[in-house]
Amino acid sequence: MDITYKPYIDPEFESLIERINPPRVCIDNDTFPDCTLVKVDSANKQGMLLDMVQVLTDLDLIISKSYISSDGGWLMDVFHVIDQQGNKVTEQSLLCYIQEGICTSTRASKGVKQNTGLEEASQEALTGRMVLEMTGIDRPGLISEMSAVLAGLGCHISNAVAWTHNRRVACIINVDDGSDHGPITDPCRVAHVQAQLENVVGAHHYKDEPRSLRLCPPAASQTHRERRLHQIMAAEGDYEESCSCCGGTNDDIYGYEKWREGQSKRCNRTHVQIENCRKMGYSLVSVRSKDRPKLLFDTLCALMDLQYVVSHAAISSEGSFAIQEYYLRHKNGGTLDSESEKRMVIRCLIAATERRASHGLRLEIRTKNRTGLLSDVSRIFRENGLSITRAEIGIRGEKAIGTFYVKDVYDDDVSPRTLEIVRREVGGTIIVGNNSPSGASPGASFSGMRGSSSSNSGIEECPRLSFGSLLWAQLERLSNNFRPIKS
């Protein structure tokens, strides 16, 4: 019998570099008059870049420019950050939150356990006990039917997010018991809920059409839910229908010119070009697209899930368009050599940048929270000829706050009369947004979320509100949990 001896490695040794050289986060509000600089240097590990970007985007902050360098086991990253109104970040509690959050994310990436208020706030923001993940072919009324089934079974939807892309839909819904808002622990009830939802999802599917639905406890997955949406949509192959004319390799010498020509014709599609820098041992991936919030996060999600390591990157904007350039290698150290691999990367990046793209009119609804609310709202949309293309629902105190992107099922503009009917039937306050490019404000990364005027009482205009802003309510409580960060 062969006996194999392996060297013993103390588990504490893995965090030795962290203890010797703790991450340093410097927040600079003096260098530039129009943005806040967030500078990070730390020992590097796979996934840290995405974790840091996630901290900033979860607070609804916009990264207008970034420089990334992480070769040789050490990273030095700089992020130019502004808020949703295009202003510098000056609130002291928020600055401490950013600093603590990034340091926590770097330690978590290295496997160093921390106990800070940041994780506690995230857990409080996502209060649902049971997690429902669903993907399938999109059709009008699907979300309405699913939420109606959950309401009929006595389940309360505490949070939900849904995306549609290339005729497919993906959603993650946090549900709990409607009677006491506690966890659903009865296995028989869980199985019954899943069976009823599967009947709804599969009602209009052909046998060969992709679909999946599963209920699982929150502990089954700790993945950030927006990254999880990218993963489950990619698993269903939504990238396969990405426009091939929006990508190119180093042989496509006219790729950039084609993209520029497309922008002059108001084409908002994404263009990806790949070149190999053989002397440096990198592949250069250039992504040019319409600028919007969370674009950097979405792109990094795709690259991470494709097992690529970003060594250097430069992110900037040119007018209303974003330019991202990544010098990367595969996790095994190789570059993108085969044409099939390049085509795969191009399609996945195009899909990642377009999944979150807003199609339709943005409606923000604030009303008193109750069981069955999403079922009622989606039913009202459906009865008035509106289809949901993207949705995000959360709870703040006794209020439910939902952001819906809706369009007319016949692709017509949503009429003011329809909006007034929806407002009257839903109740509460409805905030109407305008997604036209001309509505974007300079310097605000062109979120395209400025309010449009309305003369109807109860229909207001307001700056963009999204689920990330729910974390802001935790800042005052978290300020008592901050500790000095070693420099």
C-alpha cells in the first residue's frame, strides 16, 4: 500500500499576509471638484475587484471612472465615485460605510472572518426566509400569475427582482409565511408551493424550451442576488442570441469604426473587441456601450463567471457612452486564443451589459406593505395592457417600494390615462421616470432616470430610487459598530 505524505499547512498561515499588510482604503475629496476618489491597495485575490465594486454599487453610487492594477499579488485600484445626482460623496457616515465595507469585502475574499455591521445590514435588507429562483421563456402576465399563486398559498413576498432579456425571464423572490412573516419550515408546504409554481411556469412552455424553478433556504446560496441573476440567465443561454455584428476580434480592423458609425445612427448596442498582446501575455478586451449605473459590476460578473482574471483595466466615459478596457488572462494563465472562445466572451459580455438595460417606462410605487401586494400591482398592470420588463421590490418599515419598467403589450407608448387608472387602483404614490437619452444629466453617468412632469395628483417626479438605497437607512445604526481601520 502506497503511503502519501502531505505537508501540514496551518490554516492561520493563509491570513498571514492580511495580518501583516491589512488593506488600506483612502477616500479623497480634495483632488477633484466633481467626484470622490476611493483608493484601495491590498494583497490581491480572485474576486476582490468584483467585491469592492459591489460595495459601491449596492449604495447606488456611480463609478464614473476607474483605474485597476492587480499584477504580482498586489492590487492598487482607484474609483471615481459620484452619487445619483452627480455630486461628490460628502456624508461622513456614508464615507465610513464605504471604507468599512471595502475592507470587509477584501477580508472576506481572503477567507478572513469578520463581524461588522455591514453584513448585518445586508441581512436586514433581505428579510425573506425562502428564496425562489425561476428562469424560463418570457411571456406577458407571468410575474402576475406567479405572485397570485404565492398570495393564494399564504406566502408573503418580502423582496423580489426580475429581469428579461432575449425572450427569457429570470427572477429571484424572497418569500416567508404570510401569517407571521416567519420562515416556511414545513417540507410538505414547500413542496406544494413549488409544485403549484411549476404548473404556472410550465403552462405555456413547449417541451424543449428551457425553464427551471427551485425553492431553497437562504443558506443554500450566499451569492449576491444580482450576480446570481447573471448566472442563471447565462445558464439558460440568453447570450446565444446576442448580436454578432456588435463584436469583433483583432482581425476586425474596422470594428471600432463600425461601432462609432452605429452610435451616430442612435444604435445603443454594445460592441466588444478582443486583441491578444502576445509580448505582454494578456488579452485586451474592449467594451463600448451605452453608459448606465452598475455597468462595471455587470461586466465584471461576466468575466468572473467565465473564469478570467483582470490584471489591469481602465474605465472611462465618452459623452453618454462608456469605454471599458481589460487586460486579462484565463484563470489557468492562458489568453483568448481560439476563435470559438472569443465569440463566447463577446456574446456573454454583450448579454451582461444588456440584461439590466431599461426597456419601457419606469414607475416607482410606494404604498403600504401587505400580503399579496405584488399580485395586486402586477394584475393591475396586466388588466391595463402593460407588460413588466424589469422589476425590483423591497420593504422599508411599513412601506413597500417597487421599481417597475413597463411597456404596452402592443409596443405603444403608455398613455397618461392608463397611468392615472393604475395610480387610482394601486393607491399610494407613483413616480414616473423618463428613459429618453436626452433626459440624462451631464456628469451623472447618464442614468436616464430623471423624472418626467405630470399634472396628475399622486403622480410625482423624483430622483432615481432603487433597492440599494434601502441600506442607507442602516447607516446611523451602523456608525456605532465602526472600528478604526489600520493604515
